[in-house]
Amino acid sequence: MARSGLAGAVRVARWADSALGPGRAGATADGKATLSDATAERAARELGLTVAQVRADWDTARLAGLVEVHGDSARPGWRLRAWDRDDSAVLRGWVALFDAWSLAHPEPADHEPSAVAEVVSAMPQVLSFLQLSAGPVPVDQLLDLLRQRVTELRTERCEVPYGPQPVPATPGGSAGPTVPAQRPGTAPAVPAGATAGATPPADASASASAGPLDGTALAPAAGAAAAASAEPAEAVGEAELAPLLDWALRALASVGALTYGDGQATLTPLGSWAVWVKLEQICVAAQSPAGNIEQSAEDMLRGCAQLRPNAARAEYRAWLAARPVGSAVTELLEAARGDDALLRGLAFEALRVVGAPAEPDVRAVVDEPALRPYALLWLAEHDGVDPEDAHEVLTREEATWLWVDTAAAVADHGEAPMLVRHLESALQPTVPALLDEVRAVGHPRTVQVLVALAAAHPDPALAKAVRRAAFQVHTGG
């Protein structure tokens, strides 16, 4: 279902890759990584589509990650490259489109952006209800749920006061009738899902616990005027949210998450699976064993340093589930660029948990000296090379640099016997050969590593040779 739903986007993305790739004539740049008029018309002619279809499929390709935008240009994404051989790439592409459902269908132009944003924020609860219902749900029921959720969002921001509010006294000294509070420039209204005659809370705790009312309990101070206004106020709420719910359901239907018609909505099997995955991610995040879920990447990695590998991976999964993949990968790579070599290694372990979505970012740091060996090993394993053989992709110099970096992590966070054992893992057959190559790679921590190794090694002669090498590096000899 995901393949068929994205077939048009894949076709346009592949056309762009073959017709507009580097070194090929005919590309028309518009500075926005979108299709210019000339390019869209050319694609329509060659693919037998309308210009509107080409633009819609191109937008879908971008949202699904089949095309990746870099500044003012676009290039094929890893999902397009893996489309024919990797089902997970197809599913990840569809989930990316599902996550961007609010961008896939034009939002109503006659509604305030804040109202649209509230509906977008409230839709996860509506989708969860659809998933739990496991069948068709009347739109009226979804509208009621949406109204309740929007009310909760406004209450959390303390934007809408509950209950009737007194108007200022008239010039003649008499107070006007009690009416619901209103925002400047708007018609009198009440919170969505509440009635105009709701009893005003006596204190803050009552206000915090107030929920949608059924209109039967009227405030004594409101009187008949409030009762008379209850029905129009409710209608205003429905008039505001009904078209936005219609837009949201149509947008979700356009990406294949649900079917919508005849006054009801039903999740498709793919949509039900996607919502279940989201709920599962929330549960995983809530079960963070070491409590690092809200920490930065650097602090999270430090918190995982003393965990066993399986426990650390569980923590990585929980941390990743609580944030967008793109920002998580960026944060992990930023932590890897720091001075702590241990965090560098752990960051790439966390990136192994991320998997394929991290590939473009990992590939982009291959030319950074501090990250190159880690990135090459990650990419080799991602391409299917056995982890035991992945080191073969490194040059002798890169392997030596990685040895020094790992030794720096052991020196900073490990014990002396670990550093001595690390000496045995070097590629070089003899200690003098290792020292020569270590001095040549120019790792910034070379002196500290050699000094720590000399202090830890039980062989006096070897320790003396290592200290001499450290002195030579330090003095530039």
C-alpha cells in the first residue's frame, strides 16, 4: 500500500534524477528547490502527466524524503536509492509523508493560522481515538473530541477564561448583564465545548479541573440572558472547528492514512499501523530506564557510559523516540565533534540504532578528520559489511588515528589495565612501529595517550620508550 501510494512521487523523483542530475542539460533552477514552470512542463511532457500532477508528485517526493533539499538545490534521498531493495525505506518514506500531513493539503485560507495550529496539535488525539475504535467513527463524534482537545490546549495556555464575565458599569451607574468574556475584535464566545452559562469556578483549583459542560447547570448570576445565549455560542464553536476538521481529515486521506466520506472516517491498515507505531514510541520513551530522555545528546551519552551495551541501546531508543530523527542525528553528531573521545564512540553507537535515516548526515561528515574513521565504519556496517570485517575499509593511517582516539577515551574514563590491553589491539606488529605511526597521524591527544600508557605499562623498558616518544611529539622532534 505504501509503495502504490508513493508510486507517482517515485516516478517524478527518478525522472528528476536522470534528467536534471549533475552534468546533464536542461535543469532549470528557481532558487527554491521546487520545480520551475519550464521544468514542470518538461516533466509533464516526458511522463505523460499534467503539470499539476507533476507538481503534486514532486511535493510528495520532498515530504517523503525521496528528494532531499539542500539550500536551493535538491538531490535524490537515500530512500529513493533503496526503494527497490528495502521495504523499510518505503515504510519510512510513507511515515515521513504521514508526519507531514498538514503540509500535503492546502489549509483553509479563511482561518487564522493559530486556529489551524491548534487543530494540527489536537489531531494526534483524534487519530488515537480512531485507532482504538478500529472501525468507522462518525465525524460528529470526532468534532466533539476535537472541540474538547482544543479547549484543553487553550486552557493550558490560559487564553480563554471560563464562565461569565461582568461588563463595566454603564454611565448611569447600573451594571449591564453578565456575558462571556471575549477577545478584542471578536464576537462574544465561550471555550469550545463549554456553554455560555457555565458556573464560574470559585478558585483556581476549580478552574483547572473544569471540563466541557452539558448546558444544564447555569450560573445564578447569568440568568435568562446567559441561558438564551448558550445555543448560539455552541454553534460558533462548531462553525469554527468543523471546516478545519474537514480539512484535516481530507489531508490525512490524501496521504493514505484514512478514508473519509458519508459522514465518517476510518483509518486505513497503513494509517492504523502508523498510529500504533507512534503510540509505541511514546510508551518506549516513557520507559526510559536511566531517565535520560529529556537530556541533551551529550548528557544522555554520558549517562549511558556506564551501562551495559543492551541497556545503553534501550536508552538510545527511548531518547530517539522522544524527538524528530533529523534533529536527533544532528545533535548526536555535534556531541561527537567534542573533545571527549568516549562520547564520539557512543554517539556513533546511538547512530547505529537510528539506522538508515542517519546515512546522509553520516556520509556528510566523512571528510571531517575527527569523525572520518567512525563514519566509514558506520557506513560499511550499514552497507552490510560484517562488523568484524568493517575495519578493513580504513587505511592504515585512519586505523591508527582511531586507535589513538579510543586510547584517549580509555585514558580519560577507564583503568590502567584497560589501556595496557588496548595496546594489544594495535595493527602494528611491534611497539616501535606503533609509536612511529602514532606520531605521524597527528592526533591532538597523542601526547596525553602516550604519557598515560607509559604510566600504566608494567614493563619498564617499554614504558621508557613510550615516554621518549611522548617527549618527541611534545617537542616536535
